[in-house]
Amino acid sequence: MAEPYSSENEIAKVVLGFESCTTGKDDFSHRDHLAMAVWYLWSDQDTAAERMRASLHSFLDKHNCRENYHETLTLFWILLVRRELASLTPAPSLLEATNAVVKRLGNSKVAFEYYSKELVGSEAAKQGWVEPDLRSL
């Protein structure tokens, strides 16, 4: 299980490192992806997906691996994190919310509870949003 974040400052550093592309491509974990999603959803749910997409594109371009971008998985995780955040009551702090999401969604294989490997590996899923074929969101 992923370690919890110790402070909101630690989360902000993850976001800054990713957005400035100073984080190495192999140094950005699933835990960090979740923290980014929480950060973006926390600040503005309406623009979170667009901000995540833009940040991922910049990061992947910087590291010459844009072909690794996956639209369906990007949106899937934003939707799942949004749902987790909505379930947290009473309203937690950013740190508490991030750690709760990391605890609940820390296994990146959760996506395969919703998507078959064939569908998630398809070009259609990489290029655009595709509804899950195993389990509804």
C-alpha cells in the first residue's frame, strides 16, 4: 500500500514538479497521479480533466513519450477520484482527502475491474473516452 502524504506542502511539491516537468518520468507514481487528480478536483471540478490532460501532455512531451498518453484512463481516474471525494464526509482537508483517495484507490489495477485488457489496450480507448465493458461507473 502506498505511503500517505505527510503535508499539503508535500502534495504541492508533487504538483509543481509534475507541472514544471522537473519530475523524472520514472519518478511519477500512481500515488502521485492520484494526488494530482485530487489537487485539480479540489481547486475546480469543472476544469480538472482538462488540467490533468494538459499537464500529462506537457510531461509526456518533455520526456519524449507522448505515445503513452491514454485518454480513457485519464478520464477514468478523474471520475473515480471525483466519486471518492464526494463520498468523504464530513468534508476533510486537502491532506486528509488525498490520503483517503490514495488509501482507497492506491492499486492501479482497479481499472481492470472496469475494463478488459483488450478494451483498455485498444487504440480507440487511448485516443478517446470509452465506456467500461466490465463494470459500470
